[in-house]
Amino acid sequence: MTLNALHGGPLPVYGKGDQVRTWLHVDDFASGIHAALTHGVSGQAYNVGGAKEKINLDVVTWIIGLTGASTDQIRHVEDRLGHDFRYALDSSKLEALAGWSPKMDFDQGGLESTVHWYRDHPHWWKPLVATDDYKAYYRRVYGQDHTFLED
């Protein structure tokens, strides 16, 4: 979504975009996995989730504001069959085991830092979007080539 917003591509939103998700910064996800690996019990499952519930369309709109993209880039697409309205994870087991909790607040810089990372690190993502596998994936999902990412 961020790369498409930054480069003028489509911003696909399932249905009305009113699905709810909990959001977690990648650094918090990595620290949660680390906590589970170092403190967890073999064979046990540990959820690593965020505490911020957001409506998908609100997040897309926020990305538009952070990138200077246009709301005209939003493409409401047919919702998937059986698409869950809400995803949420209970991380209390990991919190009790290892004292883990998310540190990056989604509303206070979490999404903004992610957008800035993509803007500032094209050397990381450009080789990935240039692969034949990614191009095929993009064509299948978006119904077009991603030539706007190659500038």
C-alpha cells in the first residue's frame, strides 16, 4: 500500500474498507518473536499482536496523507469470500511469560515511521519489485504492471 501510494499506483480496498484489524509495528513484532523464542516453552503457541484496532480504510486514508497520494488512487475491489470482518490477537500469554508488550504506538509515529522507511530505503525494496515472481504477483493482484515502481 505504501509503495503504491508513494508511486501513484492503485490502492485496493476490499469492499467498503470497514474491516477492523489490530496493527503492530514490525519492530514490536520482531521483539515479540524474540521473546517467544528466548522465554517460551517448546510446543506452545504465543500470539504477537498489537493493541490498536483500526478500520482498514482509515489506515489507507492516513497513508495517503503521509505520502501526498490522492484519494483517487483508492480502488474499492470485490471483497473476498469468507473475509473476516475483524482480526484481533490476544498477546497476554506472551506478556505474562516474558513481560513483552508493544513499544511503538501506531498513532504516535508507528505508521509514519513505516512510510518514511519505505521512502528512505529504495535500495532495499527496488530489487524485490524487479523480480519476475513479484511482477507476476502484482499483475495477478492488481491487474496491471507496476511500471510506476521502476522510476
